[in-house]
Amino acid sequence: MHWVDSPSVQLTREDIITTAVELLNSYGFADMTMRRIATTLGVVPGALYWHVANKQALIAEIASSFVAHLHGDSALELVANLRKILLSHRDGAELVTTALSQADSPTWATLTQKFADALRGTGADESSRNIAAETLVHLVLGTTVMDQNRIQLAQATAETTVSAPDDTALLQGAEIIITGVSQFAP
């Protein structure tokens, strides 16, 4: 944790984001509050608003930082890698879904463009690639939110058979979408 306990220490946007991600991973999305972030940083909540406009802006920045690490040469690699990024953070899929739901989300545009670009090899027209890209993102987000919720429910109920999510069905579904979009090649 990052403590800012002296007026001589400067609070930065990066401190806030790093602390928010640490709290997300420790307590979950619902408990990643501005008050908890401020307390962890040793500042009053109002100090955060010099660096981030509000919690929605902070969520958008965190999601953007997650998506910035997304790489892959094919749409199927992007599916697998996005899922891996989301699963690496407690409630990662819920946080990113919330950020992408904000009107005019630049992260949504960035994310879907990465997928649409990866679908160029299908030969499909741009409109079909964009639709397929959005569908793939929705598939990954929805599947991952459900898997993260199942894991947390099992942990909360002390279920002993908590298994890691299986990506097989997700990847097969993604392959169906990728193969299907190629049908729209001119």
C-alpha cells in the first residue's frame, strides 16, 4: 500500500490508480471506494478529486490501463489474452464492463478496434469485422464476469471444489464467430 502521510509527499494520479487496483484485487469492485482509496493513501477523499474527476473517471482509467496491455496477432489470441488480463484482477471483468458502458468510452473504441484489425485476414468488410469485434468483446466480458462471480460465490460459501475457469468453450465460441465473419468477404 502507498501511504501519503506527510504534506511534503505529492499525491499523483498514478498513486491513486495503483492503490485503486490494489484495493480492487484485495476487496473487490464494490469495496473499491474513493473513501477507502483516500484512507489507504492517508489523505482526505477530496484530495483525490484534484487528480480524477470522479469514481467513473477512475474506473475508466483503470480499464484503459488493463486494455493497454492487450496484445495479440490474431483475434483468437486477443480473446485469450483479454480473458487472462481480466482474470488477473479480482472483479476485473466487472470493472472493465462498467468502464466500457460509459457513454463515448474511448477504451471501448480502442478495444473493439484491436479486434476489428485482427479480423482483417478474414476478408470480411469493415462493417462485418466491427460487428464481429464487438461480439467477441461481449463474449469475453460476459463469460469472464460469470466465471469470476462463480468463483467468488464458491469461495464465499466455502465450497471446496473451486476450479479455475476453463477457456475451451470460450475459445470454441470465438472460433465460430471468427469463421462466421469470413462468410461476409466480398
